[in-house]
Amino acid sequence: MRNIVKLGSEKRELQRQAEGLRPKKDRRKRNLPAFSLKPSVLPLILFCILFFAVVSFAEEKGGIKTVAVIAGDESMGRLKQPSGLFFDEIKKRLYVADSGNGRLISFDSDFKYLAELTNDTIALPTSLVKDKEGHFFVLDSGKGDIVFIDLEKKLVKSFPLSGVPSAHEQFVPGRMAIDQDNRLYIIDKLNKRIIVAEPTGVFVREITVKDKGFSGFIDVRVDDNGEIYALDTIGGQVYVFDEKGNVISRFGGRDNKNNFRFPISLAVDKNGLIYVVDQHAGKILVFDRKGVFQYAISRPGVKEGELADPSYIFIDKEGRIYTIDSNRIQVFQEEKR
């Protein structure tokens, strides 16, 4: 009888091994303590789970919808390295500097293609703005000139900046902004400054900073109050200046919790929130006027609503967010917060 019991046990053991199961260990022989949670610990665990869930949601908010995606069609062709845009609040039209194709193109309020403007005067348009009288100013980085366009008079002419103080490096224009007095703010990339000029191109003043690690500006905007916002990509800093060019505040860097990886463009909405496009992160980071991080928009990727290689941002008065992402333009609308 003992042999039969022994054989039965061996048979069950072989079955367990054939099924890939380990034989059960007798916990009593090793005197292993049973695991249990004290009732007082459970509320703490639940609180931690809820806390981290709320923090994660606040840092990367997904409440945004895609209004339009513009990449090109048979009527307009394909976009090629677009570099700047703005939305005309009066005519309700979107204007784009399609740099690679050497043209300006326009779209209606539904973002349907309307027309293009090409001219021998425009070689490599990289930035464009519009004054209160309806005239366009286009920055041609190929020639280093400002191109003035009056559509009603069908006038297109270029002119250089004049009276600009000499600098160590050649003038290589970057992006451009315009204020309520029609003054132009042009980034001088190699000389690490912003040149302020009259609409005629006459020099007014220059804006720069002496901060350690400052590497120059990549983008500039002016709000309705005359305050100037500028972005230093390498230094990872956002600068806010008063209308005279004095530093009011700065924020950013690469040593804080919500640090920048590669900030490339910025915009300011009607509520004073500052939107910064982080190209390497594939996101739009939103800050208040004090530089306190609020939330993030979008995520990296190539699908609709995602950002693969964003390089420019613009926000209109209705709060719509326009981004240039490689050879496409996406228009977003934030859901009501």
C-alpha cells in the first residue's frame, strides 16, 4: 500500500512538471509570515494613486480638437518648408509664407485655398505681418530685405534697414513682429539682438540681454499692450520686455521640473498666457505671465492632432492655435476650460 501511495505521488509530480508547473511549497515548513495590509494604510495608498493621476492629467491636458490640416492639394500644390503665418482678423483670412516655393498663399475663414502671390522681389519669404492700414511686410531672408506689399494698389517693393548700428557679424534676419504703432521688430540672428524699425526701415533701437549663457533670439512677439516676448532656444529662456526694451521678467532654463528641451517658437493669447512650442518634445507648453507652467497641448507623432517637427505657432483672437509642423499646417481649438 505504501508503494502505491508513493507511486501516486510521483505520478502527480511528473504531471505538474509536464504542464510547466512548479510543485507547491509548504509555507509551514519555512514559517513564512502571511502578507496583510493594516486598515490605516489603505487610505494613504488610495490618496497617492489619486494624487498622481490628477498631476498627470494637469501636466498633459488633451482637451483640444483639430479644426483643419493644410498640406496642399491639386489647386495650390504642396506646401514646401512654410516658415511663418498669421490670421487677418478683419478679412478673416489666413496668410502663409511658403518659403520653399517662394510665395505667399491665402486661405478663407474655412481654411480653403484662395490665391497665391509670387513676385521677383520675393525670393525666400520667411516671416510676414500686417499693419493697421492693411499693408503687408514680408521678411526676405534670402536678400535680407523687407518687402512692402499694398494689394489694393498692386504695389510690391523692397527696402533695406537703414541707420542700424554696426555689429561684429553680418545681418542675417530671423523672424519679425509688429506692434500697434506699426513698428517692426526684426531678429538679427548672428548679432543676438532685436532691431526695432519704423515701417520705412529706419532704425529706432535695439533690444538685447547680457545674461550669461544667452545665445540669441529665435522668435519675437508683441502684445496689444506693447510688451515684447522673445525666445532663446539654446538657453531655453523666455524673455519679457517693456516697450522700451527693458527686461520685465524671464523664465525657463534646463534645470527645472518643466524644463525646455528645444523651444522654437512662442505666442501670447488674449488672456496673457504664453504658449511655447518645444520642437523635440512635440508639445506646446503653456505658462502664465509669471512663467508658472499650466498645462501641455498635443503629443509627439505624425497623426492628425500630433506634432512631429513643429517650428512655429500663432494664436488668433478667437483662441485658435496655428502650428507649422514640417510641410503641414494644423489649426487647433482648445475646449473650454
